Amino acid sequence: MKKNVFSLEIPVDVPKAQEKEYATNYSAITHDTGRLMLFAADQKIEHLNADFYGPGISPEANNPEHLFKIAAQGRIGAFATHLGLIARYGKQYNSVNYIVKINGKTNLVTTQQRDPLSTALWTVEDVVAFKKNSGLNIRGIGYTIYLGSEFESEMLNQAAQAVWQAHQHGLVTVVWLYPRGKAVKKEHEGSLIAGAAGVAASLGTDFAKINPPDADALTSAQWLAVASEAAGKTKLICSGGKTVEPKIFLQTLYDQIHIGHVSGNATGRNIHARDNKSAIAMTQAIAAITLENKTVDEALKYLS
């Protein structure tokens, strides 16, 4: 397969003095491809322990260090998790590129009880200070917004400010955009996902993590093509979702990139639910498609 050709365009809200820093961070997490293979592990807050212990999940996954071992030994672009975990394990895993997730909430309060609200746990200034003091490869920040929640304006405001402030310091930004709340009837409806992509573009974020749309008149990948166009210069990455068979996962990823024109993936459970050896192999298979433009059959060879 032909190598993905990419030329970085630096946003105008990145100060001239920070353009080199931004370019360095962007290059590091995309491996100079413009695509992001994000190893997502913010679920320790978001899903509590459901993704880390139980049937079908490797016993290794219950220990948070399992995540860092995979990030350090596997082939990823960046590892996204909360600042507290990075503070505890970052010294031992200082080769990893980190995206610091600055907000989060548990899933204990359901949408039926109250619309979702996830406010900042740390500020961008906290992240900048942490980067300076720790010497770790802090490449960017992440923030989740629940569109359609009665509290969306608060999250939109915090996300907009976080994107602006992160760019002021040359950091890359990833916004998680999930339609959710009592006003949202179909969270994965194609035109709604495309609308969320447009919101991401309006916030000026570099990447937006979205859920794959449901198929109806269009396939999921075809709806992603609509969303990718709606996102403009903001790049979309798809969440990995629930654990599925590797071939199904990799074929879906391939279609998302080559039909849906997304710029990568954000995968958690389909990696860290495995034992260390299998998880590392899965990162290599995902990276083969995301970063190297390899076919599904070529990627599957890493798992054999």
C-alpha cells in the first residue's frame, strides 16, 4: 500500500513562538502520517472497573500498570489517560507520548437520573506545569463533551477554553464528542454524528473522538465520510467500542479510514482487555492499518 502523505498546517491560534513545539508534538503522536493511533485508557474513571476485571478480560488488566506497559512496549501514537495515573506511573514509563485527559465522570449517575455533566478536574496550566516539572512527553490534552445534555454549554465553554490555552502552549488537542442526554433519541444517528464533527471543527480542536454512526440509508463508513467532510480541517478518530473479534475490528477500522476518511482510531478495550503479549500484538496490527496503510490481511499477521 502507498504511504500516507501528510503536510502539517499549524492553526493560527498557535503563537509563532510555539509553532515548533506544536509541530514536534503533532509529529510525535502521528508518526508524521497525520493519523493518530490513540491508546485510550480514561475508562478507569469513566467505566469504573467494568472494563478491567471479569469474564473475557485478562487478569493482567486489573492492574493499572498493565496500561503503561502496553503503551511503552506496543506501537501507538499516544496514550490518553488522566493526569493522576500519569503522575503515579510516568517516571517508570518516560518514553511514552501522553495525552492528558483533563475531565471525567463515572457512569454511576445514569442519563435517566440526570443529563451527563463532565467538568474539568485539571486545568491546562496544571498540565503545562506538570510537563515542565516531570520532563515527560506530554503532547496534548483531551476533554469530553456530551452534546445534547442540558449542561452542554458548560462543557462547550470549558472545552473551547482548553483548546485555546493548549494551543497557546503548543499542545495538541483531542475532544471526545458524544451526543448524550434526555434530548438525544439516537446517540449514533449518522447526521447527528456529522453535526458533532462540525461542533469539533468550530472549537478548533486538532482531533475529535467520535462514536461510529449506525448504518441506515448509508453504511457506517459512508456516514463517517459525511462527518469527515463536516469536520473540515479537524481530524476525526473513531472510538474502538466493545471488544470484538480482531478480524472484524480491523476490517471496520480499515473501512473507517479508507471509506469514511477518518484519521485514525482511539482504542481501549480491544487492546487492554488482552494479556500483555496479545495487547502489544494488537497495537501493532492497528498501527499497521492506521499508520502504514497496510491491508487487513497484512495487519492480521501480527496476531498469528
